[in-house]
Amino acid sequence: MMWSTQRPHAYFATPGKPVAVEGRHDLDTYYAHTPLIREMIVLYLAAHLISDIVSTVLCVRWAREVGE
């Protein structure tokens, strides 16, 4: 199916209307001082650190096994 140029995309159908400006804050920096979000971010980063370490250890073991 070919792209149809007869029906314009919604963004181009209403020119001249103001576009809402999104905030330039990330979730973690904007909510870092709230108590529960702060702990959730720390747990999230800790879980990723642990999974990265486990993945690295497994990859190194596999590389040594394959290299033999």
C-alpha cells in the first residue's frame, strides 16, 4: 500500500495552533527529592548494576570456555 498524500497528517492539518511545550525535566531529576521516588531510583540503579555484573561474569566465563 502506498502512502496517501490526500489526507494530511494530524500535525499538519491544523497549522497555526500553538503546540504545548513539554517540560525539560527527567523523571529522576525532577522527583529526586520526593521520598519514595528517591528510594525507587536507588533500587532501580542497584538492580541494573547487579545485573550488569552478573552478565559480565557470565560472559567472561563463557569466553574463557570457548577460548580453550
